[in-house]
Amino acid sequence: MLFGAATFFGGDPAIHGWAMATAAVVAASCALVGTLLVVRRMSLLGDAIGHAVLPGIAIAVLAGGRPGGLFVFVGAVAAALLTVWLIQGLRAAGGLAEDAGAGVVFTTLFAIGVVIISAAPAGTHIDPACVLAGDLTFIPFDTVTIADRAVPRAFLAATLSFAVLAAAAVATWKLQVFTAFDPAAARAAGVPVAAITAGLLAATAVATVASFDVVGAVLVVALLVVPAAAAELLAHRLHVMALIAMALAVVGACIGYLAAWHFNTNAAGMIAVVLGLEYIAAAILAPDDGVFARAFGRLRLAWRVAREDRLAGVWREEESAARGRSAVAAPSLLERCAAEWLRIDGSLVRDGGTWRLSPRGRRDAETVVRSHRLWEAWLGRHADLPLDHLHPPAEWVEHHLGAAMRRRIEVETGWRQSDPHGREIPPEA
Amino acid sequence: MSRAAADPGQDGPRAGGPPLVDFHDVTVAYGGRPVIWNVDLEIDAACLFGIIGPNGAGKSTLLKAALGLVPMVGGSVHFFGKPLREVRPRVGYVPQRETVDWDFPVNVMDVVLMGTYGRLGWFRRPGARERQLARDSLDRVGLADLAGRQIGRLSGGQQQRVFLARALAQQADVYLLDEPMAGVDMRSQEQIFRVLAELKAEGRLVIVVHHDLRTAAEWFDRVALVDMRLVASGPTAAVLTPENLQRTYAGHIDVLEELGRAVATRGRTP
Amino acid sequence: MTLLGLPYNTLVVAVGVAAVGFAAGVVGSLCVLRKRSLVGDAAAHATLVGVAGAFLATGRRDLATLLVGALSAAIAGLAALLLVRRFTRTRDDAATAIVIGVSFGLGITLVSGLPAWGYANSAGLEQFLLGHTAALTAADAMLLTGVACFATVVVTLLFKETTLVAFDAAFAAATGWPVLLIDAVIVGLVAVMVVAGLPAVGAVLVTALVVIPPVAARAWTDRMSTMLLLAGTMGLVAAVVGVLVSAAWPRLATGPLVVLAAAAIFGISFIAAPKRGWIARRLRDAARNA
């Protein structure tokens, strides 16, 4: 069997519990680091580091280090920093674009790592398949005893790295936010931007190594980027985003693990799939600019425009009738629906075959007409537009003007009483 | 250059016909947020036409909208009374210099030949005729001796002239240039201006997005002042009045900006 | 029949993989110049889903079936990338990383689930992870050669159009060229070459085949056509070296060896190329300062 399937160790809940807890903790570490990577547009650097730590780990293991041990961490961090140094060196010395440079560096380093592992004598604790997709199978069995309890070594390493990363994040959060938001200003303000960035890269390496046993070198990019990208769609403040990302990562790791158990397949792959589903859900359901929210916003605007147009239409009909002119264009189907709604709402009254405005409806209608004519007046004064071109833009803008803006336009048009067509601008209600 | 003579007057610039370029109520938005509002502008005679305005006024956006490079949310642009797709070969374009990677592995000749691709169509390679045309174009901008040089090893002014030569190779009747004088040395500026004046003398319309007020007054026959909307347009002397400049450079765009935000979020301004 | 002490089959496979290496270098040059270096990586990681999916759907393990599945999945992965860009405010780099991570996760889930789901003969699909040419047949090599020739011919036919779009997409659009279509051709060819590179290099590393040779070739020349030919040749050499070394040393997967060969070529080019190499630049700087 190529990759470990979760059923390997049967149904002992404690064992599954340890494996799942390990997955959850490394997922949270990666999501925390990934939040900063994503907002700093360094997602692909995270991917590159994920691949490139392999030779560092492999060499450290060959040199006698133990997977999950300190020595391996050091090797991985060194490899990560080497990756970034190489990518930046290729750009500085050879004008190589960052993505092309990353493509050269991480594939090369990963290839070196695979060759070292394949060529290494058997029994060096690295399984080439595990490199690609991780393997939770043996994690619960490699334990150390703490206070009479057998705790998996990988879980300890993961928890320890999470604690270190979380402490570092809390300690440097303000600087991280400043650097992510505006590196130039941060540098000018005396923030050690280079050190902050190097710290983030080292943190990425630590999170990657901690999750190496769980998800391998390739899938770690899913843990780093997907929860953070989903959280970015849901939050606008960085620390909120980080917390949401970690929550999504933990939930995704647990559900993914259980699903892998149920479907008898690789846990890391399934975790990546569940994180992907979480991202899709966030993209669709995000409250401000999710797919649903935007579609709903469009519909709501269309409905508001229809209601306002209908009210203004009735108002204009009354105005034309008073001046003895013929009626305005017939309302559309949507506007007729809007009229019925406005009747229920109490803004319009049906009087035989004609619509009339209730006092409230009149107030609303006058606001719309006022917005329309004010905008025509503003354009007439501040833009070089022929008189017969003023109506269409105003027909659009009238639905977007608030009271404060109307006052400002009134000032900027010099308190005109009439629009450029000579029609009266109704006063503010 | 004898194209105008070769097919005389076919829809060409002539009195009484449709305007050479007609911006009709053009509104352009990025991400739902309008950056150019209701620009309405007709240019009906061959001339040097400047589009002038402050940074971020939407001048380049207006040009790109005319070329179909950014979608309009309202309005339309016609050339010679027809939509762009029917008259593409007659419209030449010089983009901003920074929009391309000058480290690209092509030489000056390759770039100028790109001006002939539109007429060549799919699959056909440029032949002797196109090469001659490209050499003539390079000659006009004074770069004939640099034809074989990689484009990254040119000065900024030379790069801009390569772009102009590429547009000349398009053999168009209307030229749209996006900030051709930005970051360009005096000698190149003069050379570019001389070529533009020649184009005008041949009966072609040259529209230039330009940010420098001092040179605008002496270079252009007609100008449009733009700051998120059209402030004024017409003969240069009549348009570049202190009052119009005041309205362009210290204008009321904060109203338009706030309104743009409201439109983008489908809500209302305060 | 043997040549240079190598069995006939190894030689035929070497020819097929060499053709793929050449075409990947040519196609990759367009992709790198269009500043889309890592698009191939997203497509590559998605292919695993297609390989497993094609096997699940048809029960067949022949290369053509699996590669058709891989190509469908690669295109689906690229479509997902477009959807993320169109409908969310996730930035391009994160979108690429999402497609890489999630599609590869799905692929791993399928491939490792197969044995437990009763598909005992699924062993062999893992050769698509790191590449292994030992199992390829002469017919497979013919297929790969055919695909490589197709891609090379398309680039030759559309050399003018693809160069124009890669250099200045705005000008191309302004002069009436369908930039989206031409971009789709470039990215589609990259997907095709990534898929063709799978058997030899594997999903994880195949992006190297479309990135490293073009970047190395760029160091030697300032002409587009020369760069394409040179990148093709470098890809060819790297592929052949990888196949031969792994034939001689079967414990090693082919993919990493191909990548290391390409990386060696890149290293030499980057340091020693005249004019654009590191040494030449240093000498120029020194001469200027003296």
C-alpha cells in the first residue's frame, strides 16, 4: 500500500484521538503562519518552502537526527531560508521573476531531497511515500511517557511548535500587521522589516516541519494557504482572520481525519479536500462579498430601484398633469410589482385606474426626484455634457445619493431652485 | 507614407461625415466603481488632440475604454461612425511604456513588425513588404540603425519611439497615445512631437493623453480637460483658461469618489 | 537489440521522453514569458485526480486512458483557478496555492483509497507522482512523441500570435487579437505538456520541465526563436539524462533526476552564459567601476 490509510490501527478511540489531535494542532500552526503569508502575497513562497525543507530534513536525518527532533527542525529552517535566499538572489543577480525563480528553486531542492532519501540506506526513518502525503499511521505508537501517560512524540513536537509560534505571533503581532499592510512605511517607521520577514519564513519552516509527518511536503501548502484564504473572505481584521483561519483548520483537520477513517483512505489528502470545501463554502456564503451576498445585493438594489422609480414615476405623472402634458412612459413589469408592494406598504393608493401618492410616498418620491434633478444640476455645472445627455446618468445616480451628499451637491450647484431643464427641484423632506 | 493617397477618402476625414471619434456618454468602472463619468466628446477633424488632467483623473482609462481594453458600464465609442471592431486596422495605439517587460527577448525590428500583425491576420508571417514598412517606420522615428538591438538596451526615449514606430507600422488613420512623453528625454520628445505633427499634416487624427500643462498649450490644437468627468473641450486656447484649470485640478472629484464608492457597494452615500 | 548496452525498450522510451522534454521547453518558454510560470504547477497537481478518476471510471491502466483523465483534470484545475479569480477577492498567488493543495489532496485521497475500495490492481498509479519510465512501453513512447510533436507544431503555427500576446497583451487586444483565446492556447498547451511529462517526471516535479529550461535558455539569447529552440534542446537533454540514469539505477525515480539535470543546465547557464550570465555581469560591473 502506497499511503497509510487510517484503518490500519483498527478502532481504538484513544489512538484515533491522538492522531486527530496531532493533525488539528499542526493545522492550527500552519493556519496561523499562513494568515500572514496570504496577506503578504507570499502563498507560493509557502508552497516552495513546503517542498524545499525536504533536503534539509533528509540531510539532518542522515546526519543522525531524529524525525521530529530539534536537529531536523534546524535543518528544515536552514533549507527554508536557503530557498528564499536563492529565489531572491536569482531575482537580484539574474532579473528572474519571483514565480519563475521559485519554480526553479523548489523543484530542484525537492528533487535533491527525494534523491537523498531514495539513495539513503534503508531504515533511516523516512518513507518516500510519506514525503508526498504524510502518514498518521505510526504517530500514535511512537510515544514518550509524561506523568505516567504515553503521549505521541509527534503530538508533543506539534504542540511545542504551536506554542512557540503562537507566542512569537502574539509578541510581534503589531509589527507583523504593520509590515504586511505597508512594508515601506513600516521600514520608514523603524520596524525591522527584514527581520520580521525572516522570522515569518522561519516560522513557516517550523510549521512545515511540525506537519511533515502528518501531511508531507506537498500537501502542507493546503494547510498553510486554504484556511487563511477562506478566513480572508470572512474577516477584515488580521487578528480575526487568524483566529477564523485556525478554527477552520482545526475543524477541517478533525472532519478530514474522520472522513478518511470512514472512507478508508489517506488522512492528509482528505484534510486538504475538506479545507477546500470550507473555502468554497466561504466563497459562496461570505457575508459581504460572497457569491450569494453579491447576488442578493444586486437583487436588492434592482428591487429598490424599481420601487423608487415607480414612486418617482407617479410623482412625475402628477407634475405633468398639473402642467397639462401627457403621461410618462409606461412602467415595466418589475415596476408594476413594485407598485403593488408600495400599495401594501402604504406609499401608494389606488384610486380607480390611477395611482396616487400617500403622504409618506410623496415624501419618498420627492427625495428621489430631488436627487435626480440635483444630479442633473451638478453635472450641468461641473461636467461638459449636452443638455439632452443629463437624464440617463441622473436616472442611475438618483438611487445612490444620501441626504448629506444631496446637501453638498446643493451647495456646489449654488442653491439652484431648478434643474438644467428648468424644472423645479423639490425641497429636502 | 502614402496610404491616404492610395485609397483616397474612403470614409476618411472629410467635412460633413460622421465624427472621426465619438465618445457617447462613456462611463467606465473598475470593480463596479466608476472612475470616468459620462464623458461625451466628439472629435470631427484631423488634429493634435490632447487629453489633459491630473494623476488618477481617468485619462488613460478613457483611452483604454475607447480601444475596448476595459469594459464600459455605459455609453459607446465610435470611430468614423462605426463601432471599433469594424475599423480596427484604422486605429493605432501606443500604450504606456511601463506596461511591458522590456527584458523580453525581442529586438527593435520584432516589436515594430508587431504593428503589421493586425493586417496580416492569423498564421501569416511578416514578409518583405512588412519588413520594408517597419524599416520606414523606424526611419521616421530616427531609430533605423538600432533595428537589431534588444529592446531592453534602449533608453526610455528610444523605447517610446519604438512604440511609436510600431504604431506607424499599423498605418492607421486615428492614433491613440497613452502618455508618450512621460519619462522621455528632450530629444526624443521633440522627435516624437515632430512625427505626430507629420501625421496630422497627412490628415490623421492624433489623440494624446498628456499630463504636462506647460507643453500642452504649445503642442495641441484642441484639448479635453478630464478629471473623472469631462470638464471642458475645444480649441486649446479656449479651454485652457484659469477657470477651467481650477475646476480640473482643484475640482469636485470628492463628490464623484464618494458616489463611486456608493455605486460599487450598491448602497447610498451618507 | 541493444545500443550502448541499453535495451531497445529503454532507447525507445528515451526518444519519447526526449520529445516531451523538447516540447515542454518550447511551450514553457511562452508560459514563462507570459509571466505565468506556476500555472503549470496548478495543472500538474490536479492531474493526479484525473489519473485516479480515469482508472476508477474505466478500470483500465493503459497510458492513453490515464493521460486523457489527467488532461481533463488539469483543465478542470485551471478552470477552478479562473473561477476563484472571477468570483472571490482571493489574490492570484493564494488561488494558485489553493488549487495546488486541494486538487493534490483529492488525488492522494483517491489513489490511496483505491486498494481499500477493492481495486487491487491500482498499484502503478504512484508512478505518476515522481515519474518512473521503467514501466513505459514502446507504444507509450509513441504516444508521448505524438503529443510532443502536436504541441511543437501548434507553437510553430502560432509563433507570431503567442509572441505578440506574451510581450504586449494590451496592444494585441487593441489591434483586434482575441487575447483570451491565445492565452487559453498557451495555457492549454502547458497543460498538455505537463500531462505528457507525467509518466517521466511525475505530478510533483513536472512543473520544472516547463520552467527551468526556458529560464536557462533565456540566459544565452535575446531572440525569442532562439530561446524556444534552446529551451527545447535543454529540456530534451535533461529528459534523456534522467531516463538513462534511472534506467541504470532503478531505485531512483526518473522525475527528480530529470529535474536535477535541468537544474545543472540552469546553474551553468546562470553563471557562465555570455552577456547575461553572472560572471559576465560581474565583469561588466567591474569594468564600469574601473
